[in-house]
Amino acid sequence: MHHHNSSTPAPFTPAQALPGRTQAMSLSGKHALNGHDMYAIPAGMEEALFAMGCFWGVERLFWQQPGIYSTAAGYSGGLTPNPTYREVCSGQTGHAETVRVVFDPSLIRYDDLLRLFWQHHDPAQGMRQGNDVGTQYRSALFPVTSQQMQAAQASHTRFAQAMHQVGDLRPISTEIRAAGPFYYAEEEHQQYLHKHPHGYCGVGGIGVCLPD
């Protein structure tokens, strides 16, 4: 997003975690595109969490799909409660920039969302995504149900095989672990590329398709 360097970020250790705060981020709570409640999970819908680099472009990728009720930019996978963007960028929260997606599984399946995840970033870059360097840009799936966990792990296996078939032998660095708290990012980061259509978007795949 703003940080362009080629150095390897220092590993995060829990003892370094910033203390954060008990107060949650103050937001309008309304999705800038469709006006839907960004906190709600209406009856029959499900939520999913994806970390695949800078959350600006990732959020747009998902809101453009059919069957999506809402999307939100935030932070997950770390230790600091209710972090700020600046704190997450310091590398001292343990969080990854994460997008929360609320979707209607009768219109779009979690498996479809997983295909978007694998095909629109490079899951073998470790603690970076493109020019964005830092633990906050790591690739991660945070399944919220046991069914999502099974699907996520199976998709990882299939994508690794597909990479190998085209000669990309790099190990996948995507972290897959059960979802913990999701902390909403500041209002300015919500639906950022709707508010700033020509803003930076780091979403790009490696040209490998996820097999069925």
C-alpha cells in the first residue's frame, strides 16, 4: 500500500504485541455500495474471512461477486485487540489485513470464494504480497466453521498440485487456522476503492487455476 522495500520483515513474537484497546472502531456500519449492515449476518447467510495482501483490492474483488451481502476491511489472526491501521503496519500486532465477506450460499458457495482467493494473489510469497512487505500482508484463510476448514484445507492441496503441474515448485505459505476475532478497520479503509476508484489495488494472481 505505502510500504515498498525488499527487506525481509522481522518475525513477530507474541511478547511484542501492542496492547491495543477495549474500544472497538467507530464506524457508520453501512456498506458504501449497497447500504447493507456491515455487522449483520442475515438468516441463511454465512461469513468468511480472507487475507491475501492489501485489503483495498481484496474487498473489491469480493463485493463484485454475485450473492455477496456485505464486505468489510479489517484485521485478524493476531493478538492486539481493536488495532489501528498504523499499529498493524508496524508489524507488532500479529494481524493480517483481512476481508470479511457475508454471502448467500444459495447464490455463491464458499468453494467459489476459495477459488477467488487462490486465483487472485500469490500464496507462496510468505510475509509479503508483491511490493507490500510485512506480516500484515501474509496469505491466510481463517475458516469460521468445520466445513469451511475442510474445504480450505482441500483447496490448499489442490492448488499446490496445480502449481506443481505448471512447474511452480514453491511451497505455499498460506496460513490456515480457525477464525479468531475480526477487528474492523477504520472507516476510511471500508470500501476504499469505491471511494477512490483509481486507488492502489495489489490484487493479482499467478496464472494458476484451482482445479475442481
